[in-house]
Amino acid sequence: MIPILSRSSLINSLQSFLITHELPGASAHEKMAHPVRKANLIPDPSTVKNAAVLMVLFEKQPGDFHLIFIRRITTQNGDKHSGQIAFPGGKQDDTDRDLMYTALREAEEEIGIDLSLIDVLGSLTPIYINVSHFLVHPYLAYSWQIPDMVRQEKEIDEIIPLPLSAFANPETRQETQIVIASGIRLNHVPCFNINGQIIWGATAMIMNEFLEILDRA
């Protein structure tokens, strides 16, 4: 494996933007939100639980950026995010010193990524997931090498690196039908369809904010 010896201008621009500019925020999230979601955006402070996810960018070749997603295992234990495509991440532990630490710890646990090769560029807008009461804090990171990854078999069904360029195609923005864990069927759910991988819900909303940041950086 040949390491990338210097960061690209895109990575430097993204880091600068996240430090110095106002984020697109809720306006970007809402473009990929289901109408049911739009009616329930306000968290209940008594039930909110903090969580964090890590959005890891890496280059297969210089300029050929990929972003790491995971598919959570399908369970029958009432997990409201069972079987969904997401970013590596999870609930903040009491021993975590901050939410960035949570994102890094969870990514290391879930996909076995080498944190010594990771630069955290900054954070995106937190997003509330009303069905599970998580307030999710996304962190954007860059891996200096193509990561060697090993999935945590108890939680992760598949690690899915997807090309960032694919999200630029307007045809990837679609609507789909989703059956959630409770058996409720949702119609006209906004999603990204990348080579048959359906990204919807909070992950799609976070991803849309990132795409708007890319346009502005």
C-alpha cells in the first residue's frame, strides 16, 4: 500500500470551511427528510441520548475519494436501525471524554480502522433521530491511506466504501418504500441510490449537508 504523502486541496478546503463558515444545517437535512420526519424535528430534552458518527474519506487514487458506510446487522430485538446503511458510530459512553472521542472509538470498534492514520477535519450539524431519541453528532475525517478494515461481526453486516463522485449524479436522488422495524411501511422516502445501496433517513440527511458543504468549500 502506497501512502498519500500530502493532503489534497479538497481536504484542506473542507477543513477550512468547517472551521470558519456557518454550516447549511437543517435546511440541508430537510431536503432528504420524509414528511413524517419533518413533523417531528424537535427533540424532547428528557429523552435525548447523545451519539456520534465518523464520516471517513479516503482516496483509492489521488482525487478518487470514497466515503465509508456500514450496514448494520438485521435483528429482531426491536433495534430501530436494524439493517440500515449508516456511518460508523454509536452512543456516547459515560467514560468518553467528548463526542469526537465517541465517534473515533466507535469507528475503531466497528470497522477496525487505524486511528493513527486519521485526521478529524471538523464536525457537521447534529441531527435528532426522533424514533430512537438520539442526537447524532457527525464528524468528518480523512484517512491518509486506504484503510484496512475489519467489521465487528456482532453489529456490522457489511462495510461499504462508496465513491464520492457517485453522489454528484442527480439520478442517485430517488424516492423509495421502506419497511421499518415496527412493520410500518413508509412511502416516498427520499434516498440516495448508489449502485443499489439505499441510503435514507438521518444518514441521507447528514450526507446531503456534506454535499452542500462540498459545493461551497
